[in-house]
Amino acid sequence: MDALRRASAPIFYFLGTLTILSIVLVQRDMFVRPLSLFLNVVDLPLLLAAMLYGGSTLVSSLGRGKTSMPLALTVFIPLILAFGFFAWLNFAMPFAEVL
């Protein structure tokens, strides 16, 4: 779990920082068209990175240094189901139109 946490942390922080900067720039009417496209695309990778980072951190902290398969399954199965629901929601019901 430690390797997964180390691998997903920089991706999560990088995508999160880019998302926040893009939102600020769109709110100031700068680069609206390309950043709107970026914001429509980056939501699922950011969500996946956040779930991997959060889930692996939770398993590492609750496992106290040992990796327990039942604990990992208990944490990651709801995260996989939630990600599947949000992916379905993203593709089945597009709320935002690309400009």
C-alpha cells in the first residue's frame, strides 16, 4: 500500500493544483475555451487519484504497518463502486457542455 500511496500522491497534488488554477483563470475570463475542455476532461483522473491516495493512506494508517487483505478490500470495494457510479454519472448525464 505504501508504493500505491507514494505513486498516487504526486498525481493527486499535480492534478488538483492544475484544476484549482484552471478554475481561477476561467472565473477571470482568461483562456476560457481550452480550460473548459481541460476541466471537463480532468474530473475523473483527479477523482481516481484522490480515491487511490485516500484509500491507500487509510489502509496504511489503520493497518499499523501491516497490509491486511480484508481491510484493503473493505476500503477499496466501496471506492471502486463510488468511482464506477461517478464515471457513469459523468458519461451518462453530461451536465456541462464544452464551449
